[in-house]
Amino acid sequence: MIVGFGIDEVTRKRIFEPFFTTKPVGEGTGLVLSVSNMIITNSHQDTMELDSELGKGTIFTIKLPSEREKAS
């Protein structure tokens, strides 16, 4: 599912940094994507990827192993 209007290159480079937000002061902590990325990549050794094109939208892809992959 593609949502939003896309993310510019400057923002894309910082999107997973803790406390980074594009929202006005008091309207966001900038922690959701950084914590989610940390849990997925560090705790599960999986990946969270971002694909975005300005004017078209953004896709976040989370890749988790299947039960079969975990067992091997």
C-alpha cells in the first residue's frame, strides 16, 4: 500500500534517527520509526526498508523470516 506524498532525499537520509521528526514542536517525538527499525533489525536480525518518490508516495517494507527459516 502506498501512502502519503513521498519523502524528500534529506528527510529520507534521517528518517530512522531517534528524535527526528518533521512535525511541529509538541506534535511528535520522532521515536516510532527509529524504535521500530531498531527492534526489527537488532532484535530479530531482519530488515525495514523505505522506498519513496516525491509526489507519488512511500512504501515501508518489513521483512521477517518464516518459521522454517528460523528453524534452519
